[in-house]
Amino acid sequence: ILMMGVLALSFSWMLGLVTVQQKLTTSMSAQTVADAVALAAVESGEPLAQEVVELNDALIISLTLTEKVDQSVITAIVVIELDGVQAQAMASNGP
């Protein structure tokens, strides 16, 4: 009986670890997509950013593009959602 209890407890811990791993993997994937979307927005504008997000089955929650007066430096701040997880990224072509 003790052995069955140990096995049941071990199985419960394994299921918990699998759930944590899945959430961590989704979180890392969401951050990667957010980074890619921000870079795409800086380099090629909102249409490419939208294409990147669609290719990754994600959704843009917000996208802000800021240009300096001389238009030489562009900064993008993006929030995306992937599988219920949100991630934020910022990219710039400036120093």
C-alpha cells in the first residue's frame, strides 16, 4: 500500500512538472514571437509585423511605432498574445 501511495505521489508530481514545463515553453514562444514582431515592425513596418504574427498563430494586442523627427530612428513596442500568454518586446534601429 505504501508503494502505491509513493507511486501516486510521484505521478502527481510528474503531471505538475509537465504543466509547468508547458507554460514555460508557451511563455518562451510568446516572447520569441513578440521579439520577431517588434524587429519586423522596425525594419519593414506594420504589414510585415502583422504577417509575422499571423504565421505564428498569435495576435497583436498593441503595436506602437515611434519615429524621431528626422525619421532615422524608429522604435517599436509590441504586445502579443499566443495561446493565452501575453508577451511584450521593444526594438529600435537606433543606438
